[in-house]
Amino acid sequence: MIRALISGTLHGQPQTRISQNGHPFTTAKLKADATENGVVWVSLIGFQEQAERLATLKAGQAISISGRAKLTAWMNKQGEAQAGLDVVIDELATLRPRPKPKPEPAQAGFDDELTI
């Protein structure tokens, strides 16, 4: 089993469904930026509490998840090999952008005139 900790943004709205045995689950796509190879698309699935939390999130929201990951492979319509990552969410956290620091006011009596 692969344990994963991934941060990214939700692509599209999470979808909640009911399994054949009557239990709800939520799925979503996560876009994780990779510095060298572009973007990694991660298929997420949440059960119980994580399904409820995932269902409340909006497209474009930044999140961080940890969970059990499985590598997947398939051929796209052009016949090219593609790789993916499926993650069953154990923990989910929403991320907020850092607030920009407020500039401090100049000290009283400060003179920025240069004398040459």
C-alpha cells in the first residue's frame, strides 16, 4: 500500500453517490502541480466523514489530502500510455492563501529626500 500526502486544487464539483449497499461516497478530481512534469491528476474518493467533508467543497478550492494511493495506467484516445493516481481519503484539510503582509508605515520624521 502506498501512503500519499498531496496538495492541489479541486477540478470540477465533487459528486456524491450511493453504493449498491446503500452507503454514500463522494468522488472528485484533484489537480496537483508537479514542477518538472506538468500536472498530476488524482482521482479522490471519500467515505463516511470524509465523503461529507469533500461534498461541501467547491471547484477550484485548494486542499491537502492524505490517504491510501494506487497507481493506474490506461491508453488515451490517441493510443498513448497515461498514468494516474487513485486515492482513498483518510484525512482532508482545506488550504487558504497566506495573507499578504501589510506594509508598515514609515517612521515619524523619516525623510526620504536624498541630498547630493
